[in-house]
Amino acid sequence: MKKIGIVGVTGAVGQELLNVLFTRKFPFSQLVLLASERSAGKTIPTPFGEMIIEEFSREKAEKLDILFLAVGADFSREHAPYLAEKGVLVIDNSSAFRYEASVPLIVPALNASALQNHTLIANPNCTTAILAMPLYPIFQEFGLKKVIISTYQATSGAGSAGMDELEKQTRNFLNHEEVKNEVFAHPIPFNIIPHIDVFQENGYTKEEMKVSWETRKIFGLPKLLISCTAVRIPTFRAHAESVTVETEKPVDIQKIKEILSVAKGVDLVDDTEKKQYPMPLNATKKYNVEVGRIRKNDVFGEYGLDFFVCGDQLLRGAALNAVEIAELTL
Amino acid sequence: MKKIGIVGVTGAVGQELLNVLFTRKFPFSQLVLLASERSAGKTIPTPFGEMIIEEFSREKAEKLDILFLAVGADFSREHAPYLAEKGVLVIDNSSAFRYEASVPLIVPALNASALQNHTLIANPNCTTAILAMPLYPIFQEFGLKKVIISTYQATSGAGSAGMDELEKQTRNFLNHEEVKNEVFAHPIPFNIIPHIDVFQENGYTKEEMKVSWETRKIFGLPKLLISCTAVRIPTFRAHAESVTVETEKPVDIQKIKEILSVAKGVDLVDDTEKKQYPMPLNATKKYNVEVGRIRKNDVFGEYGLDFFVCGDQLLRGAALNAVEIAELTL
């Protein structure tokens, strides 16, 4: 039985880590909730009953078997390599180590074998993880030449504060009161913002580049032609993505539907006659991502494919994936 | 001085037709508001003062010089050819005639010459018209091989009823009351729906195919490789579109920005350092469409381009374009 810990348990991802550990009956002998001095000493409700948050220290953390980091990249950079060196399995939800060749970036259903004997593991960006679930099985059967993505990303990507801002400022908007933005670069109610994370020199945002970099790494395709336009929209916690693919082998829509109907972590939701397709409200709080709107895209002749995917940003995009990584060690 | 008429003046597009005619000081000797028996006799406020809606009859309509149709395709099919034959310039906002080779489909800044002596003119689909404003100048200078679009479409695309449903049901959602959907296929508050207009046999919706069919027709490129994924989102009245293009000549981002900074009907909003990019809240009630996020897309090597465009659905997507068609006759 493992001793496990979570840093960042009061955040949106940390809360879902507790829920997922509970729901999946993850076996542990001890669960320690760690935080900065600011949160330490607080008692919080959890699915395991009320628990007290302890102040983080390396001494406490290095006694654990598994540590989930659901905090910023700076914290991870400071402590994760040290703890991993000490033999703790550190599963880091930040972007700090995702692009280091020596650190595996894992979506357990797809590339679990990358774990090997590593003790520092990166959890992918939410948009990447949700995309990868249907794209990987398609890649395995049909190969990939080009992938073009436009996203519809929920406010949970900015944590609880993002969701709170959406709710509160939407009320203000409807009540003709002043609409403020603190979390987002612009007002989010009834608006969309094509800007997530910082802009890079090439005109893409870092969020958009993360999707390209991480998909290449997880799929083992360092030269994959892939691009993303990432857009924040006024939804709460499920991301959607419109995806156009050029495959290496001719597209067979029926076969793709068959593959996706049995793919791990994927629900095929694709019955247009019954108005069934992926939507954020339906994908919210679901473990599986929904995929649908599967159709040939003639822009790429016989090799063109379109699909639409929608997944819970806090679960598949973060907490569920992290717990599944931990489950690989059981 | 022209005698002009509007059928469908109580709808969202009809209301904007009145506003645009007023703001642009369109010269007329007579303005007649026509409707079905149901609305006839009503007095409504207009920018020209209170006006009475008259019951539509062919006898009244055929005395006009210009008639704007802002009603359904069935009405247009029944009456537009007859009135056009009688010499009335009929500017039809429905999809009834857009795909007939004998009927020009016009965005005045782009293909005004298609008007010739035609008296039945089709106004494009809103998503097409907004896309075409920046895409056409790019096409003229760099050529087009492939165009891939994902849309973020406002509820105004379903008229006033669509916007009302968004507002009312968002209140219900926030007040934990039942959220209903009558206009849309599913609840729209804090959700997105990848389904606009009816599904076709090829898996695309008619809305998605309209964008392909109409762009080919307006641009005079019957074989253009173009695809669209059309998504309804919880915004009020400006559509946004994420666009990836493969050009014929190598992309020169600086030149494209120069071209778009002087293109008719386009505002270049592309200063990422100052967090300036197209957004629905800013594009609302503007005549010009906003274009930004202009960057090279390496998926298509030297020939790849990404941009983001946002335009008022009721103005550039409908009423403004219709009035600009009428202005071609002045």
C-alpha cells in the first residue's frame, strides 16, 4: 500500500484529484495534503472526510511513494527533480518538464510504456490529452500527415478562479452591471478570446504550441505537421476541439467509427439523425471524452478526415490522467 | 429617388436593414414595410419615426424599385422570381437562390461586377460574407489552394428568438431553474452545439456546405478545396472564424498585414503585445469585420497561413451587405 500526497489540493485540479482517487478506490495506506504556509492548517472537506492541510516540506514529501503536483511550474521546477531523485514518483501537472527529452509525457491508455523506471512524470496539457484520446487510435490504423485544430476551451483551464469569473461576470452582464476581468485578458461573458497563455515569436500562443509539442512527443512523431488555434470560450469545464486530419492511408469512415467505438477512454457520440454529437454540457464530469461529427474532408482527397472531440478539462485534461499514471505502478 | 421596401422588418435582420438604411442615408422617395397578414397593421418604431407595417401583396411590391427580402426561403421562392421579372431589384437574404448559376451572389466590395443587369440578387450566408472580407484580398495576391474553417457562431444566426433564448436560459441556468431549448437543438447557455442547419448525407451540415458552395461561387473558384465545421456558441451577435489557408504563392505575413490594413470592410486588429485581436464583443455593431492572429502555419510549409476573423452577423453577415448591394444601383 502506497503513501501518497497532493500539493495544491485547494485548486480545481487538486479537488478533482481527491474525487478521482476516491471514485477509483486508489489503494493507499496514507494520504497527505500539502500546501504552502498560506493554506497550511486549514481543514477541508474531502470525499475521505475532513482533512487538515499540512505545510509542504521536502522532509515530509520525500517519505511518500507518490506525489501529485497540481501547482504552478515554478514550484515543480524547484522541488520535483529533488523528490524524484529521492525515489518519490512525482506526477507533475504543470508544464515545467513536459518538453524535456528525459521526462516522459504520459497518457496511460496510449503510451504507458514510456514510464519505464522514471520517477518524474509529466502530465500533458489538457487540450493535448483530450485530443490524443481519439487521435491516437486513428494514428495507429491510418497514420498521420497533418493535423489542424481549433479549440473551444472552457474557463476551468484557468482554475476555479476562471469558472468563478465566468459565473459572476455573466450575472453582472445580465444585470447591466460593470463586467470586470481579472483572470482573463478580456471580459469572458458572451465573448470569446483567441488568446491562452503567452504569445510566442511565431505568432502562436504557448498554449497552441504546447498542443503541437506534446502531441509530437506522446505520439513519437517529432516531425508531425500540426497546428492549433486556441480560443477561450464562455463554458465551465469541458474543452471542445474541431480537428482536421490528413492521414497516410485512405480514410475509411466506417472503420474509424468502429475503432473509436472501442477505444479506451473514448465514447463515440455520433448519431446526427438523433442530434447526438459531443458537447461540453454532456462531457462535463465524464471520464471518457466524447468524439463525433466524424466525416470525410475532401480538402485532403481520400486522406481527409474531420472530427469533433469534447472532454472534461479537469478530469481527462488533468486529474484523471494523473491518477491513471499513478495506477500504472500498482 | 427610389421606392424601396422591406419584407420581414420585425426580424433581427429586418431591424438592422432599417438601421443601416438610416445610418448610410440611403436615398429613397418611399419606404414601404411589408409583412404577412399576422404583422400587418402594426405600428413599429423605426429610425425614420413610427411606421405602419402593410400586408404584403405582389401588387404593392411590384411598384417598388428595390425590395429587400429578410424572410424564409419559401417566401423568397414564391415571390422573388415574379417580382424580379417585373423589374424590381430583389435582394434576397435567404438561401433560396444562392446556388443557382443564373443568380449572382454578391459581396459588393469583392464581386460587384457580378450584378450586371440582374434584378434577383442573393445575399450570402453570414459566415461566408464575414470570411470573404479578409480571404478575398489574400486570394487576389497569394492565390488559394486549400481553406479549412472552424466557426464560433453567435445566436443571432437564429434571429431575435435565438438571442432571446440565450439571454433567458442563461438567467435560468444561473438561478438553478430549468433550462429549456426551443430555438436550438440543445441548451445553449455555457454550452456549444456543433450543429447548424440540417445534416447532409456527407456528414456536413447545410451551414457548413453553404460556406464551401458560396465561397467557391463568390470567388469564381468552382474547384476550391474548402471545408468548414460550424459551431453555435453562447454569444449574441458576432460570428468568429478560425481559418487555415494553403496559398499558391509563398506566404509573406508582413505583406498580408499590409493588404488587410487597407482592405475594404476590414479592420486589422492584430497587436498581440497589446492583447488586440478579433473578439465578438468588439466586433458587435461594427460595419467592418475584424481580422487578426495572422501567422504562418508550418503545416503547409511556405504556403501556410492562419488568421482569425470576427464580424457582426446581422450587419456584414446580412443587412449591411444587402444595403451595399442596393447602393451599387445608385
